[in-house]
Amino acid sequence: MSGLEVAFWGNAIVAVMTAAAVVLHRNAVVCALALVLHLCSIAVFFLLLDAGFLFAVQIILYAGAIMVLFLFVIMLLDPHGESVAARAGKAQVGMAVAGSAVLLLGVARILPSFDPAMEVPVPEGFGGVAGVGELLFTEYLFPFEVASILLLVAMIGAMYMGKRELDR
């Protein structure tokens, strides 16, 4: 086993465990912090693929900025944790265990047919600024514009609702 394989499998274990903590833990703050660790482990996958730009974007944007907003909303809506204790019930734990079992069975079915000698080549410029920009503004231009319009409408709606609350 090479060093990259050890890094991949170690990071995969961390990614699965932090994802399970997000789903199964009762405390919302702990769930958010586990999600930060999970997003960082996803960033490590990008680093293992030599996609340095995507690694940096994942850390700065998702694990940084977005999670700060998540924690802010969690603290704003539930500062003392009154409703946290009843959050994860037996149905949620059962569904998480069943989903994990299905995922593990799928991986167990695929792994015996995996041939490490058969490598799939990574396209030139994968994960770099030029490659991401070219795809974003050619092939994925319409979804990019739709997402930006949705975010703009959500931001205007949040400002309107916040102003209405201040006027009361």
C-alpha cells in the first residue's frame, strides 16, 4: 500500500465517522462542528487529487464562511439548547444505521472488482482555476446563473423580512 492509499483510507474513515456524528449526535453545535471536520476531510480528498484550488475553496468557503453562518443561526435560534434533547429519535438512528448498511454493502460489492492497476487519468487542469472557470462559464453557465438568481432572491427576502421585524 502506498502513502497515498493510506492517506485516502485514513481520510475516508474520518469522513464517514464525522458524517455519522452529524446525523446521530443530539447537540446541534456538536453536529455543526462535526460538519466542519467533514468538510475539511472532503477538502483533503481534493488535495489527494491534486486539485489545490478546489481544496482552498472548500476550506475557505464551506468549512469557513458557510459554517460560521450555520453556527450563528444555531446559536441565534436555540441559545440554551432547550429543544436539542428530543431531536434524534429511534427512527432517525434506525434510518442512519440502515443507510450505512446499504452503503457498506454497496462498497463491499464494488471493492472485489476494483483493480488498482487500472488508473483513470485525471484530465489536464483538473481542479485548477482555469479548468473550473472554463467549465463554469461554458458548460455550466445556466445552472450557475440560476443559482446566483436564487441566492439573490433569498438575500432580498431575508433583508425584507428583517426590516419588517425592526419596524414592529
